[in-house]
Amino acid sequence: MSTEDDLYERRLQAFTGRVLSEPTPGQDPVNQPMIRHWAEAMGDTNPVYTDAAAARATGRDGVVAPASMVQAWTMRGYTATVAPRPGRGGYEELVELLDEGGYTSVVATDSELESVRELVPGDEVSVAEVVESISEEKQTGLGAGRFVTTLKTYRDQHGEVVATQRWRTLRFRPAAPHTARPARALRPRPAVNRDNAFWFEAAKDHRLLIQRCADCKVLRHPPGPCCPHCGSLEWDTAQASGRGRVHTFTVNHHPRHPAFQYPLVVAVVELDEGTRLITNLTGIAPEDVEIDLPVVLDWLDADPDLSLPVFRPATTEAR
């Protein structure tokens, strides 16, 4: 390692333990409408999220928020996201240093969320983030890069920790595209982990699988290690028929990413089997999309390493 490289490494590792963002409060307190919207979008019918009587029957004081929703309470929102950040903090300095080393691209790899207590309506959540580690340079399929691990700590209005989230991203130097490949940008990489790798591998073979509890036979999506119905850790899969209906949708115009074509129709499709997934709609103008529209499965081979299910309107196909 050259003296220059050694200096860069020391500057980078100096960020370990550094605060990227001081405690930042969410825009709104925990509230029932957002909990309801989340539960409906995710297809989570657990009554403790929406029914106070059902929640009290479990020993709770009233409805609670899903644990996986904790990050939503502190998201900055669209307006704040596109506006310049005030001042220059640790996050901006780290990104600039990584850019200096050529690590200009980023993809999320995994997230580990630990819930300390359930949030209830009226709670006010703040989040602070520190750098936990920055790896040495690794060779990956996307290019040479470094895994940056940060720890987000969520606190309530009393300063008590309610959850922690270990967030890991890969900052990498984009590999030079093969001359046989188109020059257009790659789609953002999905966060593949031990729980969902089977799903993405099946997608490469144009098979849409649904995770199924081996004990109670309840289907679930997105994939996870534990059945939310009976708690079993044993599972297998069922292959979806490829038919469903539009549960809800939005037409995305901005911010634009070079890998997508706009306007982009993003939909939550409810499969005939009962589970839902977030996908794109193709073969239809945005103004023609409507709730409960029958759709059928199609496949998008985004690049040699990524195939994704998309849906198009069901026309002559018998349902």
C-alpha cells in the first residue's frame, strides 16, 4: 500500500464511531391513520394495529404500531429530501471522502432491526446515526467497494431507546460495462439476504414463488424467517399462478433514475393466492390504470443478473 493509499485508509477509518446525524425528530408523532395505511398496504391484518379492543384483549393498553414501521416515523419526506440539507454534517463529509476514493455508487445490502418496545399513538420518535464500521476494499460483482455499516438509534420523547437498526450499504466503483451490454444504467440492486435469496433465484428462472409456512400452510410475502400467523420457522414455497388484481398504485414522475422509463406505474398487486407484492405495470397507459384491474404476470430481464416480475393487463385470458 502506497503512502497516499495509507493516508486515505486512515482518513476513512477515522469515521468509525463518528456521529453522522444528531438526534433528529420525526415530522409527526405516532398516529393511527399512518398505522392503518401501513397495515393495509402491507396486508397485515393483525388487529392489535387497528382495533383497540383487540389490542386490550392481549394485555396492551391500546393499539400499537408495527415494529417494522419505526423508520417511517423519522423519514424526512419528499420536500425535505429534495431540498438542500442545512450546513454540512458527518454524512456529507463521509460521502465526499468515499467519492474521492472512486466509490461513487451505492446499494443497500441488509438491515437488522431490533425493537425494544412497541410504539403507541402519541409517541414522538427521533433517530441518531453513527458509523459502526467501514470495511477494507472488497471485490464484488458490482465492482470494488467498501461495506459501510451504521447504527441508527431510535428514541422516544423521554429519551428512552425504542429500537436500533444496523444499516449496511455497499459503496462501490462501478465496473466498466462490457461492450456487448447497453450503456443504460443498471436498475438498483435488491437487498438480497438469507431470507429472500430463494425468491430472487427463482425469478431468474421466471418462476414467481410465494413463501408458505410448512406447519399452518399460510402464505406470506415478502419472505421472512418466521410465520407471522403461527410463529413456525419451517417453510416451503408455492408457485403463483401469475394472476391478480391491482390493489393500489401510483404513477412516479420524479425523482428520475436513468434505469427506468417514465412515467413509471408502481402498483401493489394482490395475487389470486392472496399475497401482495410491489411491482411495475407494463403495457398500459398510466391514465388507464384503475383499482381492481385484472393483471397477469410478465417478466422483466433488467440485465443478465436481475429478472423481476412485472404485470400487464389481463385482456383475453380467461380468469
